[in-house]
Amino acid sequence: MFIIIPVIEEKGLESTVVPLSDVKKWALVDLDSDSIEPTFHDDWQNTGVDFIDHVILDNHDEDALDFINEGLFCLVRREEKQIDELIAAFRFREIDELAF
């Protein structure tokens, strides 16, 4: 299962999640892998994987239409700021679904 996350920098699991307007890189995490260390990409649509399951956004006001049209399930962080915190929240189902 692949998750894509908009971040401001490439700092591994300590990368900071940002709104889409501030994104510099896209962190791709493979939750089925032995390592959850993200890989970083300039474009979320060109990551080299066939299908991304989820996108985790910074807030409920993000424009998620492109993600929805591509079949991604949109989630929104609560208080988590870094990738490692988001992965833990995702695994414990402590993350919100995007509300319209």
C-alpha cells in the first residue's frame, strides 16, 4: 500500500507536511515494505509505482479533486507534523478522512 505526502524538505521520516501551495517534494511511503523510509519525488504522478492508495493532506481546505480523479483516498492530518507521526496515526486509524 502506497501513501503520498506533500512535504517541504527531504529529511526522511522527519520531513514536514505542508499545504499543497507550499509543497517542494512528494514523499512516497510503501507500508507493505520492511522499511517505511520514504522516497522523494518532484511530482506525485511520476513516482514509478503503478497505483498510490492514499494521499495525506495538510488540511480539509486543500483542493483534492486531482487526487480523487486519480482514485486516491484522501486523508487529512490532525496534529501530526512529520511523516513518522503520520504513519503511526494512519496505522492506528487516528487520521481524518477528507470532508467536503
